[in-house]
Amino acid sequence: MNIKNYINGQNENPINNEWIDNYCPANGEVYGKIPNSSKADVENAYNAAKSAFPVWSQTTFEARSRILIKISELLEANLQRFAEAESKDNGKPISLAKTVDIPRAASNFRFFGNAITQFASESHESVGQEAMNYTLRQPIGVVGCISPWNLPLYLFTWKIAPAIAAGNCVVAKPSEVTPMTAYLLGNICNEAGLPKGVLNIVHGLGTTTGQAIVEHPGIKAISFTGGTETGAHIAKVAVPMFKKLSLELGGKNPNIIFADCDYESMLETTIRSSFSNQGQICLCGSRVFVEASIYDRFKIDFIAKVKQLKVGHPSEESTNIGALVSKTHLEKVLNYIDIAKNENGIVLCGGNKVIIKDFENGYYLEPTVIEVLTNECQINQEEVFGPVVTIMPFNSEDHVLQMANKVKYGLSATLWTNDLKRTMRMSSQIQAGIIWVNTWMMRDLRTPFGGVKASGIGREGGFEALRFFTEAKNVCIKY
Ligand code: TXE
């Protein structure tokens, strides 16, 4: 199927009529084309957004909210169709697309549809000066949203929903690797009554289409999720243009397991935090540190459980690990396994490609556990973003804290312990934007989401996202 751009409420071919192949990771075959959009398509999308802005920004909160909630309901009504499309495009198990990706995309619209009706601005009475200040929270105008391939519709809507809820008009680009559900979303928006031009979706490569969005002088804010290098490049372009910038980048998150934890619950969750979505989630706990006294027991039990995971075709309900997103990405992950071996890492299980009958060219990889001797090695310092975790023992709280922080990233961390004082100490000292204690990826959409260090700048989620997508303007009245 050929995907089209969604501009001014219409499905459009790219102006240059150039196309890119769209691959199905489960079998490695091309199954459609996507627009290789140029600057001219981005310009059209921008013009549509600019024209829609005066009316949309003055539309009441109730009316905006109703439309966002309608989009959410339509996504829920089309759950099966969207989940199948997501699984085919990305390689993720259908069970995951059905229970996580698409329901969460629907929640994003519902959540921000409700949040905008509760979003208040501040007032400050200057007592003794006979003056009153109030802060207006005004939409920015036309904003750009650029999202990655790992959680395609989930992360795309995580940006778009707050942007339009706050009264902005959007030029958005999903990853060229997984464009399908963003394409399907256009028709849903029309059906929900979203006025034309409020959301425009342009498909294409990051270096051309994405770059054109970032460089566009009329696009005043960029919300980006993706790799750290790309984020740094975007910042170089956008900062001298004084654009508002939100960057949610990579992670190399520690999963810290103390001997006093609830062992079974830790084991179950550690399987998820290591291998969910083929390990292609920025929040995955890819560095597992285990207190020395339970290290041997953990090693045996963990590997036994990892070996039970079924690598299979994404469309099968029983599949735990589907295909990686692309051939290039599979090669990158395999290369990291080689690097780990060369630096004396011991592959305890996995490490090889999996050939599935009838789908021999699919991008399948065994879930892989590597024992490392030090946190300083490359496999522990760089983001692999695949079904690969390292494990190593630690002796003391100080030792593990130091290793947890000795990495360039700072997105999330998981702690497994029942010691309250230790929880409080460690949570305050770990350098990360998100800490989970005795759980992983438990999300409340009101909470701030984002990282420190090379994991990005800014926070998404709840009112943080609505603050990002609005400009604060103070009005001071002397009476
Ligand atoms: O991401 P890119 P890639 C990490 C992960 C992965 C690595 C590279 O380690 O292996 O990043 O992945 C668009 N101007 N994460 O190369 O390139 C691009 O088209 C504007 C972590 O696939 O960052 C896509 O829409 N846009 C991560 C989006 O950026 C540009 C999720 C992300 O792609 C652009 C994904 C440019 N110059 C990968 N260049 C997470 N934080 O969850 C590219 N893009």
C-alpha cells in the first residue's frame, strides 16, 4: 500500500513524486512505498497549519477537548486494524500492539483532551504595590513534532495530542521506518471533525523532510524523540533560531537489584524491562546490577526464564519477541554483541540471529544476556536498543550507585528493594529523570517524563507538555 502525506485534511502525493520503500520486518520484504517529501511538501504543510491557526487557537477548550476525545474513541473502535498495521510495520508482537501501543495512543488523546480543560494559569497579586499580575498561556503557533520507530503511534500522539489540545497547529513527521499508523491517523482525525490544517503529517527521511521541519523559520517549537546524535544535530539548527525545544533521547538505564527485594516479582518484571518490544524502548533496563549475595541464584533463574521466551512471527499471539525494526538495526545490535565478546563479555544465552521457517529474511534475534566484568566496557556505556542486557554483581550501595551514574545517559532507573531508607537515598542520588521502585514502566500520564545528561532536555507529560506547547505571557495591571 502506498502511504500519502496528510496536508490540509487531504491525502497528497509528494510534489516531486519520489518514494521510499517500506519494509515489513517480519519477512524483510517491501510491502509499500512512502513519500520522500521535500522542502516543498513541508512548506505546503506549514501553510495549511498557519492558515488553520487563527481559528483553532480561538476555538473553546470544550470544543477542542470533544474532538480529541472523539479521536481517542475512534482509535479504540479501530484497535484491531491499527494494531495489525503497527505490528506489520514495526515487527512488534501483535499482542503488544493491541495491549500497549494502540490503547496508549488512544489514551494520549483522551488524557490531553481532558487535561486542557483543567489547565490553569497563575496570578500574582503584588501586595503593597496596588498591582495584579496574571499569566496568559498562549499557543505558540505552528509547531513541529518528530518521532521515532520504536513505539510509532504511541510516541507520535504523545506529542501531537498536547500540541493541538493547547491550540497549536502541527507539522509532524513519523519515522520513515514505521510510517503506517501515522498515515491511518489522518482519516481518523477527519472523521473526528478535526478542522483541516490543524494536523499535517509529512512523510520522508530525517535528513531531508525532518531537517526541513527543523529549519523552517515559521515553525516555532520542535518536540523530538529519537537518537542522541540526531537530537544534538537538531539542537544545533534550532537553538540559533531561538526555537523552543524538547528532546527525549537515548538511555542506558540501570536495573538495580538488592537481595531484600520481592524476588519473584523482580524476576518477572526484569524479563519485561529487558526484552519488551525487542528491547527497543528507551526505558528498558539494559544494565542489570545484582547484589553479590543473590547473583548466582539470579543468573540461573533469569537465564532459565529468558530461554522460555518465544521468538516468532509478530502476528502470532504466542510470540514474546518479534522482529527487530530493520536490517540496519539488526546489524547494529549484532555488532554490539561482537564488541561485547571482544571485550571479554560472556554470552550466557542468545547472541544469534533466529531463522523462522517461511520468514527466513525477517530480522529476528535471540534474547541475549551478557555477563560483564566491569561497567566501563563499551556494551555498558552505549545504547544498544535491542534484546540485549548485561548483568554484573555489586557489593555495596555506594559501588552500585557509582556505576549507575557512570554513563553519559540519565533517562530512567529501576530499584528493587524493600528498604525504605535505601530507596529514599538512592532515588535522590541516581542521575535520571524517572526512577521506578519495585516496578517498571508504570505510567501515570500526569507525571513529568524525560531525562538528564545525554538523555535530553525538557519534560513531556501532563501539564509539563501543555507548558511546553504554550508561551507564558505575564500581564501586570496597576490599579
Ligand atoms: O533514530 P533517529 P535512528 C536511538 C537508538 C537507535 C538510535 C538511532 O539507539 O539505535 O537512536 O536510531 C528523524 N532532522 N533511538 O537513527 O535518526 C527520523 O526521520 C530532523 C532512541 O532510527 O534519531 C525519525 O523520524 N529529523 C529512541 C526521528 O528523527 C531527523 C528511539 C528519529 O530517528 C533528522 C529511536 C534530522 N536531521 C532511536 N535525522 C528513543 N529515545 O526512544 C533523523 N530525523
